[in-house]
Amino acid sequence: MKKLITLSIALLAFTFSNAQETSKKSKKVTAKTSKVTAPALPKVEGAGMVFVNETIDYGTVAHNADGKREFVLTNNGNKPLIITNAVGSCGCTVPTFPKDPILPGAKAVIGVKYATDRVGAFTKTVTVTSNAAGIPSKVLTIKGTVLGDDAPKS
């Protein structure tokens, strides 16, 4: 009878021990798989141009406020991206762009300055021309509303 009790206790101890190990392993796996990673950009043959956002909403801004904003892009190709031009849809929208080639995988910025001395709603575009494969030009949009000096401020 003692042998049976001893064997039962040993078997029970082994079962609990094994269950704890399995529990620890599943917790480790859960911790590893719950990690959030950013989606990979699709790779293209040649130069590529992918923007984080293609529209910037200024929202409501004060008259003569800072009108500078930035569009961030990544070269998702396997060759250098060369931006040859960036043009605003009117004189009130002035873009700036990098003159040097953007290497594969590198990020760059297209700056835009809107003239906030003009009161009212606006929607303007910036056309970016490059050597990107399949999409040699990209149209970016800025929009918002500039309050007048007599408008209530919140």
C-alpha cells in the first residue's frame, strides 16, 4: 500500500510539474507573438516613392500662423530616388524637396509652406516629379481653414 501511495504522489508531482512547464512555455510564446511590428513596405524594382500621408489637414489655424508642414516619404525601391521637381498649385503654396538622391530604404521630407495670411478655407496641391518606377509624379494635398483676425478663438 505504501508503494502505491508513494507512486501516486510521484505521478501527481510529475503531472503538476509538467503542467507548470507547459504553462511557462505558452506564456513565453504569447509574449513573443504579441509583439506589434510595422507593416513592411512593398519593394519595387527601380526607385520607389511611398508617402506616410498624402494629405495634410492643417485644421483651423490663426491668421498669419506658421504654415510649414512636412510630407515624409520612403524610397521603397532598390535604386536611388531622384526628385526632380515639386510644384505648388498656386503661389501661396511653396514646396521644398531634397536635391540629393534618396537611397533605397531611406526617408526624406517634402516641405510645404502655405501662406496663412489668406483668410478662409483652402485646398491646395503639390505635384512631386521623380524617377520613381511606375509613378513618376505624385500629387499631395494640403487643406484647412485660416481664421480672420476678428474670428472667435477657441
